[in-house]
Amino acid sequence: MIFKFLGTGGAFDYEYGNSAVWVSLRGKNILVDCGNSVYRTLRENKLAGNIDYILVTHFHDDHVGSLNSIILHHKYFRDPPRRATVLVPNETFRDQLAWFISFALPHPERYVDFKPLSEVEGITAIDTFGMHVKNMPSFGYIFEDEEEIIAYSGDLGNPNILFEKLPQNPQKPVRVFHEMSFFRADGVHSYYQDIMPRLKDYEIYGYHHDPRKAPEDNAVPLVAHYPEWLI
């Protein structure tokens, strides 16, 4: 499996780009999230024409701000033109995505094929409804192939939600990429001190922040410091 970040910052950490991931799994290329900075990054790295599936964690602008641009890229710049394929964990989320897209692209069915997550073997959704923002739908995802398991939290105020969903006694390595805040504010992001106790059990990397603001006592490795995890 190839798992590379297109950006590692939060909504306002523009120097680091919006957090998004390029996953190559079982011969398919999956774009996980597509915030404002992501379309430009895809174009700069000549990846925009190689997307097989798009996967979304939730509807904040730093996670879907480029979605319509990427959809239009499929129609006007791919050869041959095609509809974008968006994987959805359930029908409710599909309907919400279609509604969101329709504000810029009326009749989204002309531009997008929505497919159930089960179409791609090895991806499991973690329903985190209301765990980032009250009453807001959101998802994390677990990716698995023959060699490893990788968990991606999405934005999540309580890190225990993801860790409780990880496979028990796995027979292969487990790596966790968890969004992380250095400030215990309103609980919409996971506080770094709540993640650190899990380091004894898992290989964990933090993202969705400005790494320059990391406190001295932070022990969680930061994705931004590891070139092997970056596009």
C-alpha cells in the first residue's frame, strides 16, 4: 500500500496545505479528502488525472473545498472524459454529498458516480457522527492489504473512538495517522496528551496542525517531519 499526504495542516495552516491523503490500494488510487489546497497540489504533482476514487471524511471546507474542481477535472481534462467516482459509506452520506455538489454543479449525477465503499476491498469506515462537531456526519477510515493496516482518523475530538475500532490481535503491522491539536480547546480535535498513552501499543503519527507549535512534551511523531509520508 502507498499512503502519502498531500498536505498535513489544519484549516488555517496554509503553509502545510490541507490534510489529505493519496492511497494506492490493490491497484487503485484513492484520494482521501480534497480541501482548498488539494487540487493545486494534485496538478503540481501530475496526479489529478490518475484518481480512481474519491473518499471524504466530512464537509468542512479544508476537506472538501476542491471537490467540485476535481470533479470538473474528470470531465474536461481527463482523456477520455469521465464522471468522477466517489465512494460513500452509506446512502445518507451519499445524499448529503450530492446535495453539497449540487450548489456548484446542478444535476450532480451528470458529473459523479457514487459507489458503495464495499466496491474497493480493504476499506472500512468508522462512523464518527457528532464526534468532531455536534450533529455533523463524519468518518474515519481503515485501509488494509496483505501486508499492513493503516488507520486514518479524519477530524475527531475523542481519539478513543478510532482506537476502539482497530482490529484486535492483528497478524500484520498497524499504523495510525491521527489528527491532533496542541491546544485543549472545545473538543473538536484530539488533544495530543490524550493520544500519547496509545504510543505504547501503536505506531502513531499526528497531522492536521502547524508542527512548529508542538509543545516540548509532545511525544507523538508528526507526519510533517517524515518525508516518506509526504507527496
